Amino acid sequence: MRPPAWITFDCYDTLVEFPIDDVTRQILGSRAARIDLTAFLADFEDRRYQTTTYGPYRPYRNVLRHTLAATMAQYGLSCQDADGDALLAAVPTWGPFPDVPPALERLRARCKLAIITNSDDDLMARNVANIGVPIDLVITAEQARAYKPAPAIFAYALEQLGCAPDELLHVAQGFAYDIVPAHALGWARVWINRYGKAGDPAYGPYQELPDLSGLPGLLGL
């Protein structure tokens, strides 16, 4: 592959660790003993996806509060304001995977770097600062008033980047959130398959890497 003018990245689980399950376990504490925690975490994840994909736009901090409270209610647990506060307090502390900063430093020597993320501006500003590598442009769901995988946020991103689709490469871990919609738009894609999941050739061709360390080499950098 040739280096593109822009490389766009998903943030959570691609560049920045997203340990929301661990944080949720800590928030529930002893209450977790009364429920099937594995099922709870799966339902919490699904509710976040359903809320951002099919509901009207709402700030990500509200999504997190609402979906946590709704999932706790589903399992007969009482949710306090402190539970949502603890979840929101954790998000800005999340930092990059170890492979990310060195790879981004190599990439930024030849390409402009952008992030397209399902988050709020203030939360993402802290996460980007934690990466420690300059990012040229950060595009959030708050700015676009839409969440991936909706085409609206990708269209907004393209407008902000000021480039044609064939001048960029989109790099992401989330298959449904990123790889599938970017395929429909004709964007070149690299799937960062950190968790060894099964892909789908129906949404190819795309390149697949286990983490970001191999991306500079893939682009000849």
C-alpha cells in the first residue's frame, strides 16, 4: 500500500484502551455477586450500540449514564448518581496501547493523522492528550451530531478533512462501527483485529493487522 494523504483512526480499542468492563465490575462491586455478570456486560455493550446506532443523537456522557442505569435496572440493581459519575470519571484516564505511540510517530512523518470517534469533545481531548503524539484533526460524534456507523459522521469527517475518499486510509478495530460503513463509502481500510475476531470478506478487500505496530511497514514507512 502507498502512504495516503490522511490516515483516519477510530480511537477506543484501536488507539486507546477501552477497559469499560473492568470499570463496570469495580462500580458494581459486591452487587455483581447477585447477577450473571457476563450477561450483564454483554447487555450493557449491546445497549450502548443500540442507543448510538438507532436512537436520536445524545452526548456520549449521557449515553454512558443512561445505558448503565438501564442495564442495572434490567438486572434488578439500583443505580445511583455516583455509579454514572464513576464511569465518566474513568473515561478520560484511559491511555494508548503500547504499540500505538511509536507507530503514530512513524506515520506522522509522511501522513496527516485524524481521529473519528464516538465520543464527546472534552472526553476525547483527554484521551488524545494521553496518547502523547500530535493528532492533526479530531472529529467527534458531538461535532457531527451522529455516531458511527451512521454515514453522517463519515460525511462530516470527509468535509473536515477536505480530501477525496481515495486520499485517505481508515484504520479501526470496530468491524461493525467502522469497517462496514467505510466499505460502503469506498474508503481503503485496515482492520486492527486486537481480539482475534472473525472478519467478513463480504466487506473486503481490507488489510488486517493484530495491532498498530505493523501499519508503518504495510505503508512502506
